[in-house]
Amino acid sequence: SRKVSADIRYLGKKGRLDDCFRVFEQGGVRNKYTYTNLIDACVRCNQLHRAKEVFRRIREDGIVCDTTTYNVLIRGYGRAGRLRDVFDTYNMMLQHEVRPDEFTLSTVISACVHKNMTEEVLRVFKDVRDQGVLLGRPTYNHLLSVLCHSGRVAAAQDVIACMRSDKIIPDSNTFTTLMNGFVRSAHPEKALEVFNDMQQLGLPANAVTYTSLILMYGRLRKISEAFACFDTMVREGVPPDEITYNTLVDICVEANDLDHAVKAFELLKKDPNLQGKISARTFTALMRAYCQDHRIDDALNVLDEMDKAEVKPNTHTYSVLLEACVRSGHAQLAPQIWERMLKSQVTPDSIVYTTYIKCLGKTGKLEEALAVIEDMQKRGLRPDEGVFTTLAEVCIAGGDVAAAHNVLNRLQTQNFRRT
RNA sequence: AGUGUAGCAGGCAUA
């Protein structure tokens, strides 16, 4: 049983879901461990419908599942953004008298980030605490981050009080987490207050802390303050890391400030700690800056620069480029770029495919666009809702309504809900 | 035995 479970887990992490099922069936061991690992594998491979099916089979087999089984399923729903199912599963768990634990809380929190579901999160927090479970610092930090994100300052203060009564002293990470929550809330400037509190308590700020501050200035469209913050960081002896630079470039792009984006990129090049090593992520950020300015040539130059530096582009690189082609009226360049992508051994994902379909549609290549589905399947990729939706739009724009219907019918057979 | 846990980018949908 242990071996079967371990194999399923290993294969699931590798994305080899069919092998997981094979091992499960052939292993002949059916208990809560093998079942739970199988569900987990389905979730990791984004095959929620199979996860649900396995969960149903547990019951039919008369096996009692435990907290972990529910946690794994909840995580699956959370990743799919299906919040109602998250809480339905949670309630089912309580009904069956399976006790939620720290993992449950943390999983629910992850599911609720970016959604305004703080009441529900607080309820789970209360349930778990009522069980007498002592929570660790990471879980508290996680919880605080969601609360700040939703602007629930008072609730966050209550949680900090709970933390202290559990003898967990808020540390630098706690404060940084609070800042991050606020930066993404409706009131990014609150992050600065937290930063000041932190300084007063004498807690050290690290690269994450300063990067959050930089992001805050970006959100407030204060680019020069963001750069000043970067200078302070360096002066205080906190070495910026790659994410700091990426953030700097990104906020300039958001603010439509190409000059500063280039400046941030130059700063990175000069950083002795990074030794001139520039990742695909960073190059892509710079490309976005040019793309936003409709400077496709310059964006393509960045691609050349990557080749020269022997940095392999990734799927983001190409989706950014292709999207820029659509937006800047250069969709005719797409097939060339696509070939270049394949040549550099980048395996396109659904997002790159969707963007490519947009390009093909814009240049009236309906046939090619429709052929994309087969191309994806040949690669063992399951087209997602975005691919189908875009393809249908392209058909309609091309005046072929029948083809659009066809696409939507296929979408239904693929187990997707139509939106 | 198994699940979660501080900062970054792309299409579609959603507001």
C-alpha cells in the first residue's frame, strides 16, 4: 500500500495521470491513502472531473476518508476557482464529523485569495481553533495576508491578538505579509503604515519587504518614489534580488513608462550580485515594455538578445509577443514567430495557442485557426475554455457561424461549462 | 504514509 501510494504521488507530480490510474488499478490496494493520493494526482494534473469521480468511488468501496482526503479535494476546487464547491466540501466534511485541521484552513485560504470570501475564511479559522488546533506562524501569516488584501484591518488585528495569545510573536515576515496584502487591496498606501510600524518595532526589512513597497508605489503610479525606494534599499544594505528588478520593470510597464522600464533593466544588468545573469522572466518583462509602446521591432530585438545570451524563451515570452502582434496590427508576423518558437524548443501551452488563434483570425486564416485544436491534441494538450471561446469568436468574425456552433459543441463534449 | 503555508509576468472568461 505504501509503495502504491508513493508511486501514485510521484507520477502525479510528474503529470503522468494515466500511469497513476494504471498503478492504482493494478496495485489492487484500495484504502484511504491510495485513494487520497489518486485524487491528489488528478488535482495536480488539473483533471478535477476525474478527482470527483474517484472521490465518489471511495464511498462505493465503503472506505472512510479522512481529513487529508477532504483537504486534497478542497484544494482541487480552489484551484479551479469553484468556491461554492470548496465550501460545500468543507460542510460535507463537518457533517461526516471529519475534523478540519491546519491544512484545511490553509487550503481554504489559498482558495479564497483574490476572492472576497473573508467571512467564510474566518469561520473556518474559528472552527479549527475551536478544535483546539494550534496554528503555526506560516498559517497565521497566510491568513493575515488574505484579510489585509480584502481590507479587513480590524479582523487582521483580532487575528494578531490570537497569534500573541498562542505565544507566536509577529516577526518581519508577518509584517511583510501584511504589507503584501494591503498592496493588492483597494488601499495600497496602508502598506506604508505597516512598514513604519515595522521600523518602529526595530524589525529588519528584507528584499521582500522593499519589493512590496516598490510595488505599492507602482500601484499608486509613483514611479520616481519607487526608484527612490530602490535606492534606499541599496543604501540600507539590503541586496535587491531578481524579483525586485522584475517588479520595477513591471510597474513601469503598467504606468506606460518605457524609459523607466529600460532604466530598471539597466540597473539589473549592473547588479554585481546577479552577475549579469538575466532570466527569461526578466527579458520578457522588458519585451512587454516595448510591446506596450507598439515597438514590435524592439521586442524582437530583445528576443535576439536572449538568443545571444543563450537564455531560452518560455511560453510567456511568446504569448506576450503574439498578443502584441494582434494589438499593434502586426498579426501577419505571427506564423514566423510561431515557427521560431517551435525551433527554440518551446512547447506552447493553451495561452500561447489562444493568442496564436487570435493572430490567425485577424489575418483571415480561419482554416489554420480551426486546425489548432488537432495540433494541440497531437501534443497531448487539452484545449481549455479560452481556446474554444476564442476560436468561436474568430469563426464569427470570419462570417462562419456554422463553424462557431461546431466549436461550441465540441467544447461541451470536453466537459466544460459554457460561460 | 498522503495534502497547505510571505513578494513577480501572458490569452479567454469574470467584475
